[in-house]
Amino acid sequence: MASSTAPLPHFDEGRPWHEHYPPAIPPAIDVTAAGTLVDLFRDGVARFSGRPALESFGKEMSYAELGRAAEAVAAWLQARGLKKGDRVAIMMPNVMAYPSVLFGVLLGGYAVVNVNPLYTPRELAHQLEDSGAKALFVLENFGHTVQEAAPSLTTLETIVLVAPGDLLGLKGHLINFVSRKVKKAVKPFSLPQAVRFAQVVKEGSRRPLAPVDVSLDDVAFLQYTGGTTGVAKGATLLHRNVVANVLQAEAWLRPYAGERADHVMVTALPLYHILALTACGLFMVRLGAKQILIANPRDIEGFVKTLKSRRFTMLVLVNTLYNALANAKGIEEVDFSHLSFCISGGMATQAAVAKRWKALTGKPIVEGYGLSETSPVVCVNRLDVEEFTGTIGMPLPSTDVQVCSPDGEVLPYGQTGELCVKGPQVMAGYWNRADETAKVMTPGGFFRTGDIAVLQPDGQVKIVDRIKDMILVSGFNVYPNEVEDVLAAHPKVLEAAVIGVPDAHSGEVPAAYVVKRDESLTAEELRAFCKENLTGYKVPRHIHFRDALPKTNVGKMLRRALRDEVLGPRKDA
């Protein structure tokens, strides 16, 4: 169904971006136009059944095959006794089984809980317990993590082990052999209660899928994030939130993407990350495009090799990946001539990287902005820009933004304040945390992003800085509180503070400033301790020992004073 172009009531008042929209883009979308994510998926499978939907390790899967595999997963979960609304966790990189599990969970009326497969047992246990997940699909490479977390898991009833070669036919057996025996990527573990994914598909294919009445107001995803405050919590994304963002993206991109049947998205960002989940995993189904799944984008040599041998039309990456590719050996041999657009999000795009990328490919990087709490896209640049703009572009259709002072006053154009967002893509709230939800919502129903921004007279938005102390490492949030808690748990640490410092590769990295309790403590010992309790990107890259840390009169740590001391005062201070 086509999206409605009827504007929302009074929607154009005080919204200058509409005057600068390209002619084909409406000011608003009809959120109900595509139904639920289940309807969107079934429609895509029906309309594009013969087209390739996915490619992994050189093997393709059609939309019809994806539909059958997803139904098998849903039917199997029903047979295990899961009820509508139950949470199902997925802990995998971009392997062929991921989309089948993702859509299978949605078809069954369950909520997806995306889990970073690099999580430590402590982090995994927190997310599964907080969400109350009943089932977990995990790549076997991370089975040892699940085993270590198992004693802390009280709600988990079902574990499904996925192999990287699942759903790849005979080639999959070779891929699994190489993973297990040659690369030794699967550490020993014991999960005797676990079921193999191949068995799930086999058994589920024999069972009819019972109809499930899924509505736009049902929970589709619990997307875990630190939000703008504190420890990781689940952003509750309803079907209407995520479908709205898919339709908003469609309204913005369709005039440029067209109705071509040969669109190919390189899905290198992990699908458990909100940007790839919506912009690649879901939006491509709406377009009927094929996704080339990159299981390990950190393997730049392998990534470049894949790009050399494939024809592709769309890229959605973060700044660090654009930078790594632009500097990679052999990248000049890649054919970029079919590219329709290159979109960047997840972290600030650096002008130097954009310039290098344009020189390499002839295409500008089109930067956008979003958060887990906004499903995720809020703003994006016009796709007809010739050069990198340095802004995050304009709000999408049906999206309203304001820049507000600390006391909630709406500020005029050109003044810096907190970026606040309202639209159908904004989350329903944090899972089981009404108090945290209240902290990030204004009385007028706007979501407080925690980012300092400037709204320009033409409707473009420029991000200035982050209000909170959150550190952004290659598009992933790192919260100092969590890292400091781990540091403080070491018996030789008296106290610690963590700030973000610039890094040419990741944008930022955590730096720890530590006061010793025991003088025998070394940086190597402390870093090893952190690696046992934190995902790699959260581990402090730099550890400095000090005699004291800056504090208020009541003993509260002054991170800002520390940051100013190390990096110099901020320009907006």
C-alpha cells in the first residue's frame, strides 16, 4: 500500500524543513499504510517471492525461502509453549539464520530482544533477566558465554544453537568445519539442554503456524541501550514505532532508490544494532532488495574481497567503517559505479573521512541521526547533496524537533540546546522503568535525546555535543558508570573515573583515571580484569594512575573537571 501524503493537522507550523524537502517527499506518512511488521514481511515475501533476499558466504536465499524458514521458526516456538508477547533473544552476528529467526519471532507475536554477541556473561545475564526472555537463539561461537551466564538466568527456558553455515546447504557444512576445526572459533562449552537450529527448522516445517493476532500496539523489540541515563535498559519499540520508521525511510529514499528490482544492500553493520536492523534488515524487505550479509566487518581484507566480487547499490555504515574501507589495500579495485547512495549514522561522521570517500567513490556520504529510542532515524540529509554537509540533515516526514533550554524553553533558530524529538517512531518507553521514561519525556510528549544541537533556519539540524558523559565507540554507547563500577570492583582500586578521549579509529575510546588502593596494581592487571567483565569496546584503552580525582564538596566525582583538565575546556562551556 502506498503511504498517505495527507499532512498532519497544523504540522507545518514552525517547521521550516518542509519548505526545503525535495518535491517528491511528503510532510507526513500514514503509519497504518503497511500494517504491522508481520504484514510488512508477508507482503514482501508475496510480492518478491522469486527475488534473492539474502546472500551469505556466497549462497543466496530467496524471499520465498526466507518466508518458509521464518514460519518454521515461529511454528516451533509455538510448539515449545511460548505465548504471544513472550520475549525471545537473538545473539548472533550477520549470518544467514539471523533474518529467519528475526522474522520468525515477529510472526509468532513475540518480542525480539537483540543481544550483542560480544557481551560478557555479566552483561548477557543482565539483559536476559531484565527482559524476562523465555528463549535464546545464539551462534555456537558464543555458547561458552551462555554457559557461564546460565546460573544467573531464571526466566530462560529454551536455548537454540545456531551454526554459521545453517541454511546454506552443502556449503554450510564446509563453513561449519572451517569455523570449528580450522579457525577454532568455537570454544568448548556444555549446554546439554540446547537444541540445534537445523532441528528447529526441520521440526517447525512439519507444523502448521497457528494464526496470531498482532496489532500495531504490540511490542516488536526491546532494544537495549543506556539511553540518555544510567545502566542498560530496554527501549520498548512497538510495531507502530518501527513500521513508522520504515515508512519514513521509504518516503525519503524511494524517490532516489526507485522501483528497481536489482537493488543490493551491503549489510555490514550488525543486525542487532538498531541502525542496521531498520535501515537494512526491515527496509530492504519493503524495497524487495537483496542484502549481502557481512558476518565480520572488522575483517577489512575479507570485506574488501567481498566488495570486489559483488555488484551493490546501497551502503549503510558508520564513520569508522567508511574510514577503514577508504584506507584499505585493494579498495581502488572495487566497482562503486552502481551505488545509489551511501548513508552514515550511529556516530558523528568526520569531514576528512567524507572527503576521502567522495574522492574514492564519487559519492558523498549522506549523514543521518537517530537513537535506539527512535527506531532509530530522526533526521537525514537530502540524498541529492553533492558534498558532505556536516549536519545531520532534516527531520523525516511526520517528525517534529525542538531545541530546548535546560528548563524546557523552546529556543529560537541558531541557539544551542537539547534536541527533543516527537513522532510516531519514538519508543513507548523503557521496559518496566516508568521512572526512567519520565526523565526523558517532556510534558509536551517530546523525547529528550541528551544531545546538544542547533536548529538552523532552513530546518537542518547540527549536533554540537552530548549532554551526558556517554562515550561513543564506533557507534556503540559506553557509559562511564558501568565501566567505573567494574574498575571499583578490583580489590586494588580505591576509586576511578572514566571519560571519552578522541581516537582516530573509533571516534572515541574510554580512558580510565584510577587511584590505587594497593601500589602493586599495574595497568595490565587492571585491563585484564576489565576484559573479564566488559565487552571489548567498553574496556578502557588508556589507564592512568593518579593520587586523587576532582570532586565536589560532597564527594561527587567531577568528570567534567577531569575532562577539561585532560582535553581542555569545551568550546560551549
